[in-house]
Amino acid sequence: MSDTRLSDPVEQPESELDEDDRLKHDFVRAVLDAVEADDTDEVRDLVEPLHPADIADLIELTPGDQRRALIAAIGDQIDGEVISELNDWVREELIDSLSPHQVASFAAELDTDDAVAIIEDMEEADQRAVLRALDPDDRAAIEEALSYPEESAGRLMQRELIAVPEHWTVGDVLDYLRGSEELQTDFWEIFVVDPGHRPVGTCHLSWILRTPRVVSIGDVMKREQTLIPVDLDQEEVALRFQKYALISAAVVDSSGRLVGMITVDDVVHIISEEAGEDILRLSGAGEGDINEPLPSTIRTRMTWLLINLGTAILAATVIAFFSGTIAKLVALSALMTIVSGMGGNAATQTMAVTVRALATNQLTTSNTWRMILREWWISIANGIALGFLMALGCQLYYHDTALSLILFAAMIINSINAGLSGVLIPIGLDRLRIDPAITSTVFVTTMTDCMGFFALLGLATLFNVH
Amino acid sequence: MSDTRLSDPVEQPESELDEDDRLKHDFVRAVLDAVEADDTDEVRDLVEPLHPADIADLIELTPGDQRRALIAAIGDQIDGEVISELNDWVREELIDSLSPHQVASFAAELDTDDAVAIIEDMEEADQRAVLRALDPDDRAAIEEALSYPEESAGRLMQRELIAVPEHWTVGDVLDYLRGSEELQTDFWEIFVVDPGHRPVGTCHLSWILRTPRVVSIGDVMKREQTLIPVDLDQEEVALRFQKYALISAAVVDSSGRLVGMITVDDVVHIISEEAGEDILRLSGAGEGDINEPLPSTIRTRMTWLLINLGTAILAATVIAFFSGTIAKLVALSALMTIVSGMGGNAATQTMAVTVRALATNQLTTSNTWRMILREWWISIANGIALGFLMALGCQLYYHDTALSLILFAAMIINSINAGLSGVLIPIGLDRLRIDPAITSTVFVTTMTDCMGFFALLGLATLFNVH
């Protein structure tokens, strides 16, 4: 695309990447050929210039049967950061092949949140072995993190942060930071705390840099700050970062004490995952991860298809019930699929919009009615327009006025049914605290299929069309 | 949910918010009642403590007919930040009601990227009027930004940034920052440039804070940095931020000169939008924005439904072609909807996974074949299992071995057809540089519907089942 033209003259160290930052096919090929040829030096030379995120990509792009050989070849080029960038499934496979001491040495390199991400999915016995191999400080930090619920702020946060008392000056802060060697993490703001270690304000680093040494930190900081309760769900954490454009935020426990910090780079992938997973859930593809082992994927998808088979059979029984009517006028068997199919399409539109609006907190009790009314009018407009078009076509083709009128009516009925199902079912499920993305499709499809068949065949039976 | 228990004792200034950070219904109600009663003081008192993002939410949650009165009441409580947080549609409506001078004064408060976001959607005459009302520096910056393509890095970046020469010391940087009053923006790293203003390295603020004054900045900075070409598409910008966990990044022009900076808070909402819009595109709901005016929404949805009507009619003609066979065995009319419906469900799963994998750069030429093979095996497994189940049920219900065998075969054929269509069509469209999220559904649905009907009815005709 056009950006390659411009990006060429820019000095980019990663020439192994295409214009979309993906590893080039030729590069992956070259690495795998070297792995195949057992040419470890060549493999290591090729991998050397890669960013940890690209090494992780390389491992993911390597077919399962060559992965172990690749990992053996690059050995210590895999560090904690590479592991924390790996896809969950691929990481699990890699971790399984390592000793607890190796895993512990990777975990020790990382901030608490990344170390927890590596360790939390391990089996309990393995987890204990890794924890034993860690030094006591790291172990305590990770054990505490593991005590919080999965997918909560407590798992996402890192303990490494800067907290200073309000009476310090900018000079005190600078001297403290220059003197403390052990703190290796990056940070973007410092937190000001009271003697009980409760946050009283926050201070972006750029504010400190712009302020003379003598000024007290209490005069630089901003008192209003967004605090994250330690057991807040990660989806809400992500929405909060997004809404208030946060770079980092203080995490507090139930007594309001500062216990950790979450930075935006740890939240970015959650935002992407949470926004992207709705499409997979609505379609019943589970996690939809292309690195998931095949049997597990088949199981997930088959479960969903089995549920849908139930609804398909239900809809088919509606048809079977009217088989006498179809026998009299076979044209109905073709037309009924259009009525139900169009209802399905319209419902999918409404459902997608509703699920997204719910997920992004745009749809609240304050505008629920407005949203339902919107869909009501949209479905009526679409139903009349498409129904008229279908009826006209039917009349021209079959020259059967009764059939055309019935088709018109059935299209409008199913369009309204589709619009209301598409908006009311996700909202209803959400009120019941059931994830609408996972469960809506089955109910909505059932509604549009059954009603589509029932409306057309029922009207045809009622008015005895043949 | 459980987090309310913990978040209560935490001092949160925003008590107008529910546990999901949404404005409470009662609060919105109270504001609207005060607006209705023309009690401007009450409205302003209620709105006073709100964060700009929440004021924007409040305006969005207000029904269209009360919005103007609300805006008139809160007046100057709406600042540039509120406007930049507003939904596009609502913002457009608001901007239309303002004079060019008012818009210009909002824009002047903001960083370039936010000012551009407000101005870029205005009509050209209005845009020119606003630009004329700006002071020359701001005008030049915004005009330059508008010269870059829509949705490119050039529109996202801000010109306000810190760039220093390599020979400066940390002390020089601190003195410079303390001395420059006019720079009001937040920043998270400073860029080190050569005399030609080309980036040579980057320096996180925390590194500067930890380093003694005498050290040269060239010894603190990191030479490898991710540069963003100014005309890179915003989706690629977002993926690059995500992949390399960036907080901010330098933007360079075609000659490699530093022209701006993008910060992660401007990218976060793009990540969310880009990840969320696939679900809306796949479903044909367009932007799917609940604030879009009704006629525009109806037009978008109807266009999609009309295209789908074409495919539904195409599938129905397959049925019509076999009407003789259906007349002989009406049971086929019920069974065919199951075969095509199950194909549609299976294809939707595969399609959702493929579209997501393409959008997140997980699917590259290096693993395309592996992905296709995966779907091949999944579709065979699902086809055999579900086909067997269906055939068994059919045999028990209809006692017709020929029909049951044909149903079994048709289910397997359509399952494989669904799996391959679901993976090959999005990949093929992507190779042709057509957005697979927008176009896949139509092709895939046509394939599964037509093949579902054709497989069952064709086999029934061929083997003369009746």
C-alpha cells in the first residue's frame, strides 16, 4: 500500500517485516530451513535482530512439529519478554517443556503482572514448584497477585511503582529516583500517598520535569485521580482507561491503600481482545484462537452447532406441521426460506449493534427505550420496502395475488419480529447478567426462523392459498 | 457485581456513576428534569463535578429534542475536551449550532490531533471559516494535518513534542523544560534528533529522572525505536502500538524528519473501534452507531438487506428448480432448511475466526495453509458427527433409509463447503485488498444456502427418493 513508498527511506531496523509489521514469509522460511538443516548459528543470526514481540510471532508461525527444534536452537534468545508476548496456547506448550527453575528465572526478569500471566495458567503442582524456585520477594508478590480473582485488576497490576509522601519537594523526588538502583520498571507517573499509604494525588513525570527542585510535590500533583479497586474486572479496567485516557492508574485495596499500578500497555491488549471477542462469541467460535489445539476447537464448535441443530429442528417442525399446505403449493417451500433468511439477516444487524453498544457502555438504562424505538422504526421501514419488492416480484412471476399479499404480510411481520428480537433479547440477557454475546444468537435465530416459516405458511393455510 | 462491595470505601469523586462507570439513570433524569424546569443553576451544579468524558456521555444520553436546551444551560462547562470526547454524530450536530469563532476557541485549547478531529468532518466552507478564526500557528499546524489522508498517522499525531540534540546533558534538558512555559501538553518520552531533525533515539521520562544531571542524553536514550511514517493507516498505527507496547512514538515524513508524536491515549479508542467494527461489518450494520440519524441507518441497513435479498432469491431458485422432487416428498422442504442452516452456522464460526485472525495480523502467508487444513479437518469432523445424528433422527422418524443416507451425505458435503468457504473467501478477499469483514458474509451465505439446498435436493432427485 502507499505507506511502503514512504516508509522505505525511514531507517527501520526490522527489515524482516512487511508493511503490516508481520514477519515476511521468506524470512520465516529461511529460519525454518536453517532449523531443518540443524544450522544453529544461522538460526541465531537470523533471530538476533528481532524484537521480543517478533520472536514470539516467529514461534507462533512455526508449525507445531518444528517448534521444539526452533526453541532448542534459539535457546537463551527466548527471554521473559518473549514468553509474555506469546499466544496463550503456544506459551502453555513451551512452558510445559521447561523445568520449574527455568520458568522461575524467566518470571524473575518480569514485572509482577507479566510474571503472573506466565504462571497463572500452570497446573497447581507446577505452579508451586515455580514459586518455590523464586526468591522470597518475587514469590510473595506473585502469590499475592494469584490470590485475586482471575481477570481482575489484582492480576493485571505490577507492584513496582513510585509512591512518595506529599511533603517531599521535586528535588527530594529526583534525588530519591537517582539513588534507588533496584527499581528497573518503566513508569509514567508517581503516586503521592498519605502516611497510611492511601493515594492523595498523582503526578505525571512531565509535570515533575518542568518544575523547579524547591517546589513541593503536593503543589504539582493533581488531586483528582481515577483509582482502580483491586478486584475490578479487567474489562471494566480497560473501559476506565479508555474513557479517561489514562496512561497508568493506582490500584487500591478495600481499605483504600495503594497496592499496585496498572499501565496502559497492559490494558491495550485487553481492549483489543474484549472488543474482538464479541464477534467470535456471537458466531459460537469460542475463543476462536488459531493456535488452539484442534480437538479443543472441534469440541467448542460442535457444542455450539449441536445447540443450533436443536433450533434448526424446531424450525423444521414448524415446516413439517404445514406440510399439507406446502404439498398444495410447492412454491411456498422456496418463498419461506426467503422470509426466514431475510429476518435472520435483519436480526443479525440489530443484534450486532446492540451487543456492541452494551459492551462499550453506550447503552444504559437512560437510552434503552430510545434504542428499542429506533429498531422498531427501522424494522418497519425495512419490512415494508423489502416486502413490497418481494410481493411485486412474486406477482410478476407467479401471477397469484393472494400469494403475493401473504408474502408481503409475512415479510413485514418477520422484519418487526427480527428487529425486536435483535434488540430485546441481548438487552434482556444483559439485565439477567448473562453475556449477550454468547447467548443471543441462538434465541434470535430461533425467533426469526420459526416466525419466518410460521408467518408465511400460517397465513397461506389460513387463507387457503393453493 | 462484587466490585461494588470493594469500591465503596474507596474515595471516588464520581458518585454520579454506577459500578460500570456509566452515568446513573437517576442522575441523568435529575439533570433533564432541571433542564425541563429551566433551572439553569441546578443543571450547572449537577454538571459541575463531572469529568469531561462524563459530560460528553450526558449529552449523548440526552434525547435529541432536549439536547439543545441542555447545551444552552451548561454553556461554558462544555470545553474543547468535552467536544473531543463526543460521539461523531452528536458532535457534528453540536458543532453545526456553533459559530466559527466558538469552534476555533475550542480548537485552540486542544492538541493538534484533537483539534483536527473536531474540524476534519466539517463542511469545507465552515472549515475555512474556523481556520481563519484561529491564530496563525494553530492554523498552520491544523492545515498541515488536514493535508494528510484521512485516518492516517498525520491526522492522529500532535505537533507538540520535545525534541533535543544528542549532545545535551540531562541537566540541559531539565533546564530547557523548566524554562519553556508555552508547552502545555503531556508527554511521556522525549525524542533525540540529529541536526537534520531526524530521530536518532528516544528517552522515556523515567530514565531521565533517574539519571544525574551531568550525563549526556545520548547515553540515556535507546537507539532502536519504532518510527511511524506520517501516511501510515491508523489501523496499522494501532497494531504497531499494541505489538510493541508503545506509550508514544515519533512520526516521520518521507525524508525521515520528525514531524509529530502519537500518544497511546489517542490510539486506544482506535484499537477498540477497529476490533469492534468487524462484528458490525460482518453483520452489515455499517458503523452501527446508536447516535446515527435514523434515515442514514435505515439506508445502510436496507442496502445490505437488498444485496442479501438477491442471494436469498438465488438460493430459492435452487429450491424452485427441484420443486418436482419436493412435491413427491414434502419432508425434503423441512430437511433442506436444516442442511443449509447448519452450513450457515458452521461457516459463520470459521468466517469470524478468519476475519479476526486477519485483522490482528495473526494470519500471514506463513500459516495460511495450516489454517485452511485446520478448517478442513474441523468441518469433516463436524459434518460426520452432525450428519450422523441427523440421519439417525431421520431414520427413526421417517423410516426411510434412502432419505437418511442422502441427508447424511448432504450434511457432510455442506459442512465441508461451509468450512472451506468460511476460510477461503475472507482470505481471498483480503489478498485482493477488499475488506473481508464487509464482503465475506454475502458470498459465504450464498455458498452455504445454495449448496445446502442443492446437495439435499440434488441427491434426492438423482436417487429418485420419494
